[in-house]
Amino acid sequence: MMLNDDLPNCVCGNAKENLVPQTRNVKPTFMEETWACKECGRFLLYVSAEGLDLVVSPEEGEPTEAQRSWLNRTVYPSWREVTKGREEAFDHESQLWCIEYCKKHGLAPKTRVEEIEKDHQEVHEAFREFYEGFQKSWRAERPEPLPPNIPEGLHVFGRTVEGWKEIDREKTIGLDEPPPPGRHDHDEFFVPLFHTLRERTGKHFEYEECENHYNHDPDRPFYNFQILDKIFNIGPRDRTVVIRAFGSKSPFDTTYIEELAKKDAAELELPNNSNFNWLQIETLSKEKAIQYIMCIIRAQPLVGEAA
């Protein structure tokens, strides 16, 4: 639990020693603590996630649902991006540290602490010093990001080397908000998929968002696009990727696609006649989705059916 000395004073001017702890909510990804001011009754909400923290306090009473929604919608996702960058930098720097440590002690070069062939405790004590130095320099060189678009009527404090400091709300207005967590994961899946398809086909096709007719979730849309004579409609359904494909000029041969789907135990749907001008297949991974799309693109027109 936070101590009074670790908090800012209340916005009413009452000293932090007069803040009274109320609730504490600890989860794997974040922690929240609420404190109440004896003098004015305002609540202070301390939030910590991804190695970063803030204190927020409404003009009066407790934080509203809208103010909490702002935290979930903007602050936590933007903090995740900061953490991702820090973890990538630390991974790179730690590999360099391991190589240098092995070189210094005449050991076989390794890139992971666990692999260094030397006294376990000695190595980890040296690595802990490196880790603490990395964290300190990272924080010093990269101030914590401003939370975008602080709502009116909410005081927000950020931690600096001098202590807590209230963030000027005007400086946050108009800052880009991160995509919702669900949309972020969605884009992380499909944008690289399209990039790979462009590389492998040599075609710079455009893709267009359309409605996800399975759950109508605007943060998990489907996409329409065309490569050569094949038209595609793809998107997420629960834990699978749905691929619908149409031959724009003629029916196409699905023999190899059927064999591959059977081998993968993938769900394949074909029309109930010989006019194989479309198909739908569901698969589990990005790599398999790319494989099926490439197979469909290469599928030849059925003999005697070409336009």
C-alpha cells in the first residue's frame, strides 16, 4: 500500500498527511488505491500499471464512470506502448551486457544471463546492478508521456524526479489517443498480414474496412480487397480468421486448397454445385491465413470455364 508521504497534497490544499486510505484493487496488470481528504471529501485515485503511475482527483467526490473510462481508454493503452519500447530496448541492451560480461571474464559468449557459465549468484548480482542502471537512465532520458485529453473537472498528477506535479490539462488537449486495446490487437494481426501479401505478390493492393457481420464490433472489422482475379473478404471470428474468396472472372480449381484444409483440419465451405466461384475457410494463425490466400490467388481457372 502507498504511504501518505508517497502521495501529493489534496487539490484543496490540505496536506497529504490528512488523506485517509479507502480501497485497494490489485490485479496482474494494474493497481488502484483510493484515498479521501478529511477536509473537503475529495477522493484521490492512485493508479499504477506498466511501470508508470498517476494520481487523479475529481473536482468533487469520487471519480465518475466517464473519468474511469478515460483511464481505461487512453492512459493504460498508451502506457503499454511505452512499456513495449522499454522492454525491446532492455532486451537489446541486456544481450550486449551478457556478451561484454563473458568477454571480460574469459567465458564463452552468451546472450542470456541464465546461460552464462559462472557462479549463479555472482552473475545475477552484477546483472541486477546493470538492470537498476538501465531503469534509472531510461526514466531520466524519457519522461513519462502526457495522458491525452484529460477530461474537464479532473486533476491529474504525474511523478517527476522532484515529486508529484499536476499536469497542465491544456497541454494534453488534442494529443493522439491510442486505439482501443481490442483494435490495437486487431491491427497488430492484420496490418502485417497485408504487408506480407504485398511483398509476396508484388501487388500494391488497397484494402477497405467493412462490418464484422459476426459480432458487429467496430474495433474488429473485416476487410475487402482484390489481388489479380480474386476478391477477398477476411476478418476475425472469435479465435479464427475467416477468409472468403470469389473468382471475379471464372470459377477456379480448389483441389489443392481442399487437400490442405483436410490436412490442417480447417473448416472449409464450398458451394453445393460444380461452379466453384467462391469458398470460405477458417484458420487459426496469421501464417496459415497467408498460406491459404496465396493458394487461392494461384488457383487456376477450371478447364473450359475461363472467360
